[in-house]
Amino acid sequence: MTRSADIRVAVSTVILTLRRGDDGPPVLALPLVRRTREPFAERWALPGGWLTPEESPVDAAARTLAETTGLAPTYLEQLYAFGAVDRSPTRVVSIVYWALLRQDDVEAQITAHRASGRAPENVEWFDVDDLPALAFDHHEIIEYALWRLRNKVGYSRVAQGFLPAEFTLAELREAYESILGRALDPANFRRQVESAGNLIRTDRFRTGSHRPARLYRDDTDLELADRGPLRPEETRTR
Amino acid sequence: MTRSADIRVAVSTVILTLRRGDDGPPVLALPLVRRTREPFAERWALPGGWLTPEESPVDAAARTLAETTGLAPTYLEQLYAFGAVDRSPTRVVSIVYWALLRQDDVEAQITAHRASGRAPENVEWFDVDDLPALAFDHHEIIEYALWRLRNKVGYSRVAQGFLPAEFTLAELREAYESILGRALDPANFRRQVESAGNLIRTDRFRTGSHRPARLYRDDTDLELADRGPLRPEETRTR
């Protein structure tokens, strides 16, 4: 009797990392998968697939992400359920998850995946400022993820999610600049970060081609996921 | 081929208001609907129903909310998509929306609904501290909504969502106390609110049985909904 059986449920994942090139500022980047079937065959899309009856949405997101990209983040946060009537040629509600990963974690996970003989196919990482034409409403989903990321930056330690455990203030500022899409005054930034009081000065310094820069670290573990009192099967990847 | 057709999509709504009795502190309350069918016949449940192919999830949430309770909030924010495998006897993903309403708005909307001859049936308002046995995982959904509400209070003007346009500091403190579930020191609360600088002192006073208390108002419109750059059909009720 209910016509909700005509609606299918899919999952997709937005994995953001801060990609550091040889020179120039770091850039936000994410993996996309080239579709091999209609609709939108040959177009790039977020990693994802159908929700099956035996798995929770977050498990489906983790499974499809691992199958397509080899990535296995320890948690995925639910971003939003997208369900506009016209977002797909057939009626599909997509529950979208996201995670921020450090570039070295990304590389380690992909290397481990390759070592197991399951090299990801049809996957490429794109800078968010230079995306190809995308399938479905995936442009809109990415735009929403970036908007949420910019909103988080204001009151949380979200930028550290992209950085190694110890980082210089310049590296932290560059992460903020990449997320916000604008330059920040270095002296003001240093003052604000130091007065916020959630960074710990270490006794170590980054040395290299420039003069040594002090390394900082967070004073607590980063807790990015918006889990609250949810059951583990709602949030945790297997 | 895809087995996602075995999964159905429903919507539910958590409508929170601050119910002010004749005396005593105000309490958080929400409307529940008594189920008339299996599963969980006779149990109380959040207002909701099936998503139909012709409507977006937020439209379905607004429609089922109006049908069952007579309430018609101007916007609904997406709370979370609940999809644990065992949350219902059949496999159902529920996209849950929420809104904070002022008690006078609630009463005006119910009065208008009654005047149109469609008195809501099987609906009752319950204090969140005194809920009956609920259908499905609706206890968990409400617990999550209250957790999100408590988290919002820390850094936003969410408590004002429950208050009239002008309010005393004691009324604002009572709203915070109801949400947080603990007493706040009146002098500290006043200092914090005044130093935060997002309230405007009016020249008006609340008079009555106590000594006159100055009325305050927000300096900007309350923007509770987490909309971001989403399309209107993802967020706005018709």
C-alpha cells in the first residue's frame, strides 16, 4: 500500500584532505570515482552505492568507500540526507557521510589497500576548486560539505584534523586559509590562536630551508564526529 | 538487482517547545501521536509517516506533522537520518526533522487548525522528563535531539527560539536551565549574557507580582535552521 517502496536509499561519502604540493599553499582535495554505468556513465561521482538490507547506512558508506577508493577512516560523520525529488532520474534518497583525513593517513591506507592486491580503479583525487562535471547533485553535496567545514572552523579545532600531530602555526594558518578561501594576517592569527589556549607549545622545531619554526600540538584528542548519544551502529564504521 | 527496494523511507518530526505552567520553572515539551496500527499499536510515537515519491523529505515531514498535530512551522531543520538495521520490525530508514517553537505559536497554530474543522486526534504533549513508552527507537531519537539542543545552547542564541520577541533575563535563564537540566547562578548568568553582547536592552519592563524586570531582545533575527547552500526543496516547508 505504501508507495515508499518506489524510493531507493543510497549512501555517498565526502572525504576531504589537505593536499600539500611541492610548493604553494595546501589545497582541499577529495576522491571521486568515475561511473561505469548509466545514469551519468563516465561522469565523476562521490564514492558510494546502494544501502543493502543487512547493513546500517554508516556501514554501507564505509563498505562502498573501501571498495571504490581503498580508504578506511575510523569514523564517518553523517553530513546530510539528500532527497529532492529531481536529484536523480529515479527516486533516490542519499545519506551522505563525511570525514577529514590527514594526507599521510590517506597515503598509508591506499598503500595498504594496494598491498592487499585490490588496487582502486577509476578513482582520482581532485582539488575542490577544480572539480570536473559531476553526476547527480554531487556538486551541491560537495558545496554543502565545504560550507559546513567553513562553519566548523570558527569554533572548533577542525583544521587540525588535516595536520600531523605536531605542526607549526604557519601550517595551521595555511590549513585555515585553504578552508576559508582567503588569506589571514599571520600576526593576528598567531595572537588569536595563542589566546584561545587550546594549543600546547612543544620544545621541538621544524627545521629546513627556512628558519626553525616551533611545533605545536592540540591539548586534547580531536573529536570531530557529531555522535552524541547515538548507538554505535549509527556512527561507527566496522 | 539492487536489494535496496526492500528498504522503506519514513520521516519523523521532533517539535520542542518550552511549556510554562502556572508556577514552577518552564519545561521542555513535545507532541506525540498515539499509533493506531501495528507495529507498536497504542504506543506513542513522533509525528511522521512514509515518504511518497512526489515529495521531498522535508515536505513529507511538514505534511505528516500538519496532518497529525495541526502544527505548521515555517522551517524544519534536518536532525539526522536513523537507519540501524534493527530499529523497526521491517527495514525502515527515518529522516528526522526538528524545530523549536514558541508556546504562543504552538497555541495559535493549533487554534487555526481547529477552526478549519480538522481537530488533531490522538495527539498529546508530553514533558521530555516524563515520556510514556514509545514506539520504535523514538526514545533514542528524542534523546539525540535533546543532546543536540544542549550542545547548541553553548554557542548560539537557541534558547531565544522558545521565548517571545522581548523577554527578561530571568525568563532567558529559565529557558537555559530547562534545556541544560541544571540551575544557573543568576548573577553569573547576567554577567555572561551582558558581556556576550548579542542582546539589546529595551526601555520596557515586565510588571506584575514582582518588581519590574527590564525586557531584552535579540539584536538579529534568530536563524536556527542549518540550511547552508541547500536547495529550497531540501529545507523549506511549503
